[in-house]
Amino acid sequence: MPNSTHSKRPTQRTIAAKVGISVGAVSRALANDPQMAEETRALVHKTAQELGYSPDRAAQRLRTGRTQVIYLILPPHEEILGFGTLLIGGISARLEGTPYHLVVLPDFGHDESAERIRRVVRDKLADGIIFSRTTPDDARIKFLLEADFPFVSHGRSELATPHPYVDFDNFTFARQAADMLIKRGARRIGILLPPERFTFRQHLLHGFMKAVRASGIDHEILEGVSLDSDADTISAQIHQRFGEKNAPDGLILPGDVSGLAALAAIQDRGLVAGQDVQVVVKQTSGVFDLVRPRVASLYEDLSAAGETLADLLLKRIEGTPATDLQYIQPISGFLRDA
Amino acid sequence: MPNSTHSKRPTQRTIAAKVGISVGAVSRALANDPQMAEETRALVHKTAQELGYSPDRAAQRLRTGRTQVIYLILPPHEEILGFGTLLIGGISARLEGTPYHLVVLPDFGHDESAERIRRVVRDKLADGIIFSRTTPDDARIKFLLEADFPFVSHGRSELATPHPYVDFDNFTFARQAADMLIKRGARRIGILLPPERFTFRQHLLHGFMKAVRASGIDHEILEGVSLDSDADTISAQIHQRFGEKNAPDGLILPGDVSGLAALAAIQDRGLVAGQDVQVVVKQTSGVFDLVRPRVASLYEDLSAAGETLADLLLKRIEGTPATDLQYIQPISGFLRDA
DNA sequence: CTCTGTATTTTTAACGTTATAAATACATAT
DNA sequence: ATATGTATTTATAACGTTAAAAATACAGAG
């Protein structure tokens, strides 16, 4: 007999009985329908408060079709330490005080996130979706646009139809990082990039090339590895590269884990970061404030990104057009190597 | 807008119409009620499949009171890198294939997690709750036991009534860590502990003291800081300690961030970890595989912890008694400093 | 004093599901 | 034939909410 907690929870019916009006009237009073008498509304609100009433989400959802749920699909890869937690923190901060709940679904496997999104839409599991790691021709974005389902992507696409997004300014990051390396006297700079398919690879590359071209500096893109390679692979590859001729003396690492992996490789080679090799990393977690030797780092504020993602999504759900919901997030700060 | 046939989601009514039986019969067939004829059941399942039917969660929830939601309350502090993401990954892995959804709520502010839990219970927002950072006399646990609401805590309490939990074996961690330091020739070992109020502080302390007493080694608990102090504070405090007389030459750091902070302080003092000061850290993220100089580390597998938390919670929801749902998670591996 | 308009409230009818009671069919025992 | 089961299905009601239609009251206009 697990049915111990007998219905002690107040409903609109409870309020209606107490105030002496109909349930429908209570519903509309709580919704602040201007058609209801000011007086009645106040009384209903007061007694609702007294009784500790809170609406039944299931009933609302069944009746209205609005789930009051936001879905967040997390990428399987964590090349950024605490990526998920930071984003979740930001989203939740924005959702605080709204009736929205955040459902989190990590995306194991490869590209099953498309399938997950399909199910969320088909079964109307949420009012809106947030996901990350977009591609220029992102199938998920196409699907969601087609289905006219509210979403905001963390990252851009190159589709003709505009869509809401929040994206870090990776172009400027890469350009500034390259400029920093050059200013410090690097002769040949290298950059580690994300896998080909992701849009932000292009942004990083363009920023990098912009600085490279302006200065005419020797450069390279690290081969055989990407931001998504596991730490050991990155370490090993960079270690090897520094054993070859014409190795770079300046490195751009757009992620916490890859930054650490590169530093480890450099050190294992007997080189000193900041001296023999200039390094600029993109960090989100703050680890590089604690890692020695200190290296220059630029911050991407994922918590703020999360807040903006949620903010734009709520606006999208309320009908704001996509063109007003596109945000490129600036670099939020940087730390000089001591 | 002529639709009605195309975009409408199939319901039990759709199935009933197609098969030619009543809605109630469909419901029971889908539930595999043995009272239903085998034949009918099969037919209903088949057509449900064909129509792409999936039950409406809101309706089920309204009718049955079961939300099919698990709530995870994340601590505000992230002394462990990626704590949230790892735990979420584990929980989600276990929940995969079940009808349960994971709602994540980071706990900003101080101890508002008690308030959040109260609301989850009062408004029946979930079928079960997971939370962490327990105290010996944890108010949340008392409340949930009192309310007879399913939960599993990540961490133990010292309450008389048994409750489900998953807890890392911090006792053994601290004992082994201390033994390692002693074996490496440390003369005075120190440990950084969590704030007083948390249960796992005692476990760490007891493990530490067990090893200390057995060996009679000189020892200390780092003062003026805790695991929850921010990285800068930890760094500064340890830096200062190493400038005083009788400084420890062996350190136990039970967290990623504190480990990094300590290493930074040691290095900033001109000392070498692994040489002048022996260090053992507890890591969950893998960062210490990448940090130089290498230090000894013991792993806490948070992803596995998440899976167990979810597993025990599902069992609890199904009525398994609390005494069968208590798990102390062993150390999952260690990395020797090179 | 009826007519009509306006303000407010009540009634009705769902949303999709499931638990319970009631009904049906058909066999077997009396 | 009537009663008594047994197996299966249907009918009914409800979970709590809200949108739409219908009803009520009461004002001022004619």
C-alpha cells in the first residue's frame, strides 16, 4: 500500500470551495485575466497563497500542451573541463524564477543527438532545445527549423535560413592569440583545431590566418590530432612534433584539456613553455591560473553563454524572430603569463 | 490550415479505433495485463508500433501521480573539475532505456538545497531525488525520510534511521594516501580537509589518523583553508605554510582543484613536488595525468558513482528497503608519479 | 418597462491516461 | 432450463487544468 500520502495537496477546486466561486473562475483569476473582477482576483490570489497552492504541472501540460521543460543535449566530449556543469549553471540561473525545468541528456555515441532531438520533438517532451557543437550544414538545425520547434544552438551553422544561436567569438580568439604569440617573438606558430566538421573550426582557422597573413609569419596546423583527440594522443603527437625539424615555437590551444596535454608534452621534451615555446590557451575552467609554468590564456565564459542560451530560447518560445536571437559572445578576459 | 490527420500524434484512441476495441482495452493491453487475451495484446502492440504511438507523459503523470522524473541537485561548489558532468553522465547512462528523465538543478546560494528538496516533495515534481555533500545530521535526509520520499544521497549521514547512499571510500583513500607518503620518506604529513560540517571530512580524517597512529609520524591538518576554499586562497595559504618552520614534506589533497592549487604554491615556493614535497591527490577528471611534475593520484570514479546512484534510486522507488541500498565505492585506480 | 450592452461568472467539454465497476459471451454444473 | 463460473471486454469516472460558450446581473438607452 504505497498510497500513504492521501491527497492533501490543494487544487483550484480547494480554492474555489473556500472562496465560493467556480473552478474556472479560479483558473482565470490566477492567470490574471483582466476580464475577472479585480476584487475576485485579489481574493483568489490571497487564498491560494494561504493554502499553499501550486499548480499541477502535469495537468497544465496535458491541457495546454506546454511542457515547461527545456532540454539540454550535452556533447559526449569534454575537451573543456566542466563544460557541462558551467553551461548548466548558466542556463539554470536564467531559468530560476521561471516555471521552466531543465532536463539534461548527455549524448553518448556519435551523432545520436539528432535522433534524441527527433524524439523530443515527436513526443513533445519539451518547449525548447539547446545543443552544441554545430556543423555548417547541421542536420539537427535543419530538422528543427523544418519542424518549427524552438531551439538555440551553441555554435553557428551556414544554412540559408537564419536561426537562433549563441557562439563564442572564436575568430577573434584565434586572431588575438596569434598576435600575442607574434608579439612575443614566435617565429613559427601552430594551432590545434577541432575536427573538420564543426563550424567553429572555420572561425578559428580564419582568425588564425588573418593574423598570419597580416604578419607573414611561418605557421602550421597541427596534424594528426584535433581538439577532440584524447589527451594522451594530443600529448604524444605534440611531443613527436617537437622532436622533428622546424617545430613551431608558438602554440594556440583552444581548450583546457588540449592545453594541459600540450604543456605536458612540451615539458616532457625538456622545453619550457613561455620561454622556448610561447603558448596561448583558451580556458573556461580557471585551471590555467593554477598551472605552472603560467601561460597566457583567454577566457570563454561558459556560464554566461548558458545564461544567454536560456534567455534567447525563452524569447524564441515566446515568438521573437530568429534574426533577433543571434549572439556572438566576446572573449571575457585574459590572463597574462607572469 | 488543413491538418488534423497529418500532424496529429497517435493516442490510445487512435489505436482503439483502428483495432476496433475500446480505449480501456488498449491501455490494459499495452500494460500487458494478463487479463487481456494474448491475441488482443499482440495486435495492440503491433498497431501501436505501426502508428508510432508513444504514451503521453503528462496524461500518465496526471492519472497515476508518477512523474518519471529524477531530480539531481548539484552542489554550488566545484572543488572537483567536472563533478556535475561526470555524475550526470553516469546517472543518464543508467537511466537510458528507462522512461525516466533527469532534471538538474544547481544549488546556488548556501543551503537552499533543503528548500529545493522541500518543494520537489511538496509539489511532487519527481519520483526520486539525488543530492550530494551530506552532513552527519543532514536536515534534507531527515526530511526525506520523514516524508517517505525516495532518494539516494551521495555521501553518508550518521542518523539512526538507515537510508540509501553511495559514498566514496574516503577513509581508505586517506589511509592509503598517508601510507604512500610515509613510504616515500615523508617526515611530516599534512592533509587538506573539507569544511567541518560534511560527513566525509570525518572519514578522511579517520583514515588519515589511522595511518598516522600506526606509524607515529608527525602530522597536521592544514589550517585556515578547506577543500571548499577558492583556489587562490588554498594556494596562498599553502604558500605561506611552506614559508614557516616545520612545514610538512608530504601533502594529501582530496580534490582536483585543491591539488592544482597546492602544486602551484609548492612550485611558486621554489620547491619541487615529488622531490622536496611528496604529494598524493584524489582526482576524478584525469587532469593529473597531464600535470607536471607528475604526482601520485588516486581515482574516484564519479561516472560509476552516478550509475550506482541512479540504480539504487530506481530500486528504492520500486520499494527495496534502504538497508539493501547502501554502497561504499572503492578507489578505482591510481597513477604513480613517474 | 423593455432592449441592449457590458462586466463578470458559471457551465461544459475537453487533454490522454488508467483504475474500477459493470457488462457480455460462453461454457459448465446443477 | 437455471444457476454459476470464467474469461474477456466495455463503460464510467476521475486526475487538475483551461479554452470557449453560455448564463447571469445590472447598467443605461430608448
